[in-house]
Amino acid sequence: MGANTAEAAVPDTIQELTNRLTASYANLLTAATVRGVVQDCYQPLSNARIPNYVPILVEHSSRTKLRQLTRRSDPTILLHEHSDGMRSHSIARVYRRVRVALARSA
């Protein structure tokens, strides 16, 4: 049996979504930040048994989180905090810090 065409199309749709959001937020956030947010939103839904609505759910939650990031006075400040001498942090670590900061400010 072949792979379900809806399941096979989901990663392509997520990539298209990432490209659209990267273009939309190009002047506000880095491409890596946008990719990280989309991947973090997609990850819990990546094994959904019914993948039809996964791209819609990922887009909604990604846009919500990106809007929250852009409302901060300086969303890149989290990238520079606690550098520990390393050139950069993994996007997952940065994203966790963003979530914590947003939760504290809410």
C-alpha cells in the first residue's frame, strides 16, 4: 500500500507555509526564528492520524506565536541573553525562552 497522499502533502504544505510566513515577517523576525516557530507548532501534529487540518492548525498557531513575538519591544533580546560564550543557541532553546517570557508578561 502506498502512502496516503494527504499525509505526503503535509510536509510540502508546511514548507510553503514557512516560506509565506518568512516573507510576511521578513522585516520583523529572522527566517530561522520563523522556521523554528512553524516547526515547533508542527511537531506535535506531525503524526496526526487524520492530517487534513494539520496545515490549518499549524498556520493558526504559528501566526499567533509570531504576532506575540513581534509585539515585544525587541524579540531578538532572547537570542543574546545567556550566550554562555556560544555563537548561537538552538532555535528550540530560544523558542522555550520566548514562551516563558510571553507567559510571564501575560
